[in-house]
Amino acid sequence: MSTFEGMTYARYRVLTRYCQRHAAIPYVAAALLCAIYLFSVFLNIPINTEARDYVYFHGYLADIGRWSSLIYPAGTNQRLVSMVVFSLSRDGCGFSAPCLNTIQIAELLGCFALGTLHLHQLLGRPLIVACCMLVWALSPPVFMAGFWQATQHDKLAFLFAFAALSLGLRALGGGSLPARLAASLGVTMLFVLAINSKEIAFFLPAAAIAQILLFAPGAGFRARVAAGAVYAVPVAYAAAYTGAYLWHLGGVWHQHVLSGDIGTNIGYYAETLSGSRPASPPVICAATGLLAVSIYMLVRRPERRSLSATLYFAVICAASLTLVLKAQYPSDYYLMITDWAVLGWIASVLVVARPFGMGVRAAVHGLVCVLGIGFAVGRFDEFWAGGASAEILSEAQRVSAGYHVLSRYCGTPMQAGLKLVFAKRPAGSFYFFRGGGEGNDPRLGRFICDAGPAPIMSYSFDGDARQTQPGQLVAVWNRDLRLTTISKDGVSLNKM
């Protein structure tokens, strides 16, 4: 080892030891950075498709039969827990986009906190864990989960699932019988909440069993099963629920869940996890190299805790990814849990490498740096170099600004209706204007006019600004998606 390498490594050890002793510092800093990012990006965007219907119809909770799905699933798009939260959001916020978005951001911050907690339980390295969670917060799955409020299903499933796994892992360490019974009840309730938020939580039984086999104290299979009794009821519930769900799966929902092409989806998900689309060759090579080095280190058998954590992340990654391999429409937000597991695996490889020689540590750190640089370049291209994420986010913020101006004319000026006119169809048209019936949303005006009556809506995406009925308010956006003119019966009310 050269003198420079020795000094660098010594400084790194000093920093990590400081963070070990003051664990709150990196975690608080990471949480603040995450909150600043989420609020600055997602607070002032419109409520997008599907979420508008969920809010408008109070989560469709008028269908009382849905309550039975907590125990006996119908194999369709029910997600009862998330629908209850949408209904409560409507009660608390009405149709105010900033208020509703604040709830969505709070859910993501809850995911960040619980993801951090579980990583800390497994690795105990505050600086590494904080960095991993910041990368997770900037990842494509989290961006799409923040942008599209209908993904509340996935956010709540993540939040409750990792609360359950954190509590379950804590309970594996033992305790009095009343404490273990209370923990089992708590884990069971969290399993119910997670699974009834989104089917992505079906990975939980695999994760729970992996915890028992890898982390339960005591030697021998019988001792581990006894320690893992805290998971007996929740795992039985999850397994029975998943079986019943798949048994009833059919029709359009069966097609939505299981009609996709596995090869195409794997390619899409690989790009999502790399942080850029398409994934760059250096990133692919670095990921392959890191996998090879990690297998080498595992064969050499490091201390058990780090080995167990690496295998645990692999189980969660495989289980959560398997659930979406045949999805009809692959999406980034499907991989919120998978991305957490991949980042956890990378962190565990860094920890496992510590007892090895300088050559192995240098290889691991170098490969992780390549992955980090590839991720940073990919996100830079998406956000600041005119990528798809930057375009759709910019459109959303400009549309929201236009809605804010239009809200001043709600009530009597819109009594005969509102027509939105665009020079061309925006890239984010699917999110901004699609209604639940696939056509243009007739209820969008209710979200523009939160405090007033909802106008009858009509749309034009070819620049046709003619009224479709007398007295209609016509709002015209230019090609840059900025509101330029508001008129009524040929008279301009406000020249922008």
C-alpha cells in the first residue's frame, strides 16, 4: 500500500468512525436533503390521472363489498388501504393540489425513514446507509412515485412493508412472551396494511423467511424456527392471501398483471435500476464485475452478519422483481422496493470488503464509483440536459401555474364551461388530461376550481380556440405550454 493510499484510507476510517459515534448526523442531513428535493420538485404539480378519480370519488369506498378484501381478495384492482387514504385526503384537502401533494411527499419521506431504519438494522454504517438512501431518493422509481400521485398504492406498500420487516427483525432478537406476542400482532397488522395497499407487498413472506434463516439467533433449524415464531401468523396470512388473489385473477386484470414480455421487461427494469435509459456499457460492466467480486468474497466466507445481509438483499430483490416480470406495462415505480434492495446489496458488498486485502477493497470501491458516476450522469441527463423527466416535470409545473391563474376566474366566469386549448399535445398529456374512461377528463375543472363549482370541460390539442358553446371561457396555451390568453365570447379577459 502506498503512503497516499494509506493516508486516504486512514482518513476514510476516521470519518466512518465519527459517523458511527454520531449516527444522527448523516441521517438527519440525508433526511433534510431528501425533503428539500421532494418538496421543490413535487409540491407544485397538478394532480394527475387516476389519482383525480380516487380523490374525487373518495377512493370508491361506497362499494362496501371492498372491506372483505382485507381477508379475501377478489383478484382485481382494489388496494383498500390506499383507497381509504385517498378518501381521508379528500376530506382533509378537498381538491387542493399543494395539500394533496404534501401528503404524497410525506408518504415518500416515511418510506425514506423506514428504508433507512431497516438498512441501519442490517448494516449499522450510518454514512454508507445515508448515501444509499439519497441515491434511492433520486432514483427513477422514486421520481415517478412522486410525480404520479396514483402510485400512493406503492408508497404505502413500501412504508408498511418495511415497518413490518424492521419490527420483525427487532423481535427476532428475543424478549418476554408478552413482548413477542405484541410484536407478532404488530407485524401481522402491518402485513395486512402493506398487502392491501399494493400487490408488490407479496414479497413479504420471502423476506420474512429469509430473516428467520439468516438472522434468527441460536444454532440449528429448530432454534431459528422458534425465534421466528413472530412471523408465523403474518406469513401464513400473506401466503393464503396471495394464493387466493392468484386464484381469482382473471379477465382484464389478469392481462394487466401477467401478459407482458419477460425479456422486454427485464431490459426495461435493468435500465431503471441503472438510473439512465439506455443503460451505459460501463455501468453494465461495473455491475457485472461487482457481482463477480461479491460472489468471490462470499465464497471466502466473511463474518456471518455481513454475509447474511448480502443474501437477504438478494432475496428481496429477486422476490420483488419476480412480481413485476410479466407486467403488461412495465413502469419505473414498480421497482421502489427492488431498487432499495439493489442499493442495500451494493452497501453490503462495501461492508463485506473491509476485512479483505487492499486489492479487493480497491476493486469494490472502483466498481461502486463507476456505478455511482453512471447513475449521476444518467440523472443529470434526465433532469438538466433536456431528458424525459425534465420535460414532463417542466410541463407539469407550467400547467400547474396556468391552473393557478385560471382559478381566479372560477365561478360565474366559468358558468358556461371551460375550454383548454393547446397548440400541440403535451408530452405529459396522459397524466395531465386523461380521465378514468381513457378520454379527456370531464372532472379536471373540479381540481382547477377547488373552492368553486366545477365547470363543464372541453379540450383542443390543435390550437382551435373557437368556443364550443356561448359564454364558454377559453384558455389558450402556447407551444411552450404557458398560458397566454383567457377569453370569453371573443373578448380577452387577461392578456398574459
